[in-house]
Amino acid sequence: MADMEAFRDAVIAWAADNGGGRSPGAVDSAGPAERARRLAELLPVRAAVLLEGPSDAAAVGALAAARGRDLAAEGVCVLPMGGAMSVGRFARALGPGGLDIRIAGLCDVNELPFYERALTTPAGDGTPRADIFVCAADLEDELVRALGVGRVREVVRAAGDLRSLQTFLSQPAQRDRQPEQRLRRFFGTKKGRKIRYGRLLVEALDVERVPAPLDALLTSL
């Protein structure tokens, strides 16, 4: 049976082909482009969300679950791209000339130019052909500010990482940073930690405290 994970994998492979210079419309009957086209019709897929990485995907998935939504069942594919510089390749696969489905994106403010260049009209008039939602610094920053330092520390304690956090905070390099900056840095110090806390921090949010970019993204889908 077709599933959204298989579609996502096919699109990721197709985007990699695009990076090698292949036309987005090029179809090989055994290739990822054709697999993605078939799966998009079977599922069917109505929209794709382009995210920089898996921690963003974990946060989007956690918020959808908290709101009783199953994005895959709704025909929405959540796509962590492995970095904002890949957005052009994914846009070519998913946009006009490719699958031509709706695209939405969530990105850090510093990565916005990559999204804007990839997700404007082919005519180049600057008109967006995708909804782009922008975090003030990054999504971890948005979540830490929404929860507050004290609540984030409670989440870290409940997850069994308080000793690791205390060790990290005792490092001389952290002394001149703001508390919010230290917490954001901590989440990136161990492989998989940002993904784990992408979910845990969203699950700890009160309904009225969801960061605006994340809330707007999910509401738009």
C-alpha cells in the first residue's frame, strides 16, 4: 500500500537528481520522479511542507498531533530537506514543471533568501508561489521564548538531561551568553537532541503560547 513515507523518499531522491542537473520534468519509468508521480496520485498528495531539518519536522508533527491532525492522512507531506540550500531542488520537483502541488515552508530568518529565490514565480516578478513562515532566529529560539527558560529547564529535567545541561552551562564559553542562547546551544550539542526536543518542547506548550510561525504554518495547511 502506498504511504507518505515512500512518497517523501521518492521526492528526496528526485531532488538529488535535480541537483545533478536533470530536468524536473524528466521521467524514467524506474526512477524517483516517476515513483513520486505515481505515489502523489495514489495517496493523493495535495501539499508539501519544506523544512530545513528533522528537528523542524518533529516540531510540526508534534503540534499536528496535539491538535488531533494526521497530516499524512490529509495529503500533506512534511519534508525535511537537509538544509535550506536544497530548497531550489525540491521546489523544482514539487512545483510547476514537476508535481505542481502546493508548497509551504518554515525557515530561519537567515535562510529566508534561499526560500525566496526558490519559491517565487518563474516570471521573476517576486510574487510568492508558496507560503513561507519565518522564525525570528530559528525554531528552537521561538520555542524557548514561548516556554520561558524555567519551563524549558523543567522539560530538560523531565527528559533526564538536567545533569548534562548543568555540565554544559558550567563551561566558560557559555558564561557570557544569554540564558535563552545557552539552551538553544545545548540542544545542538548531541546528535539527535534537537530532534528529540523539537517534539518535547512543542508538547510542553500551552495552546495559546504556540510560536506564531509554527501556528501559522499548521493553520495554513
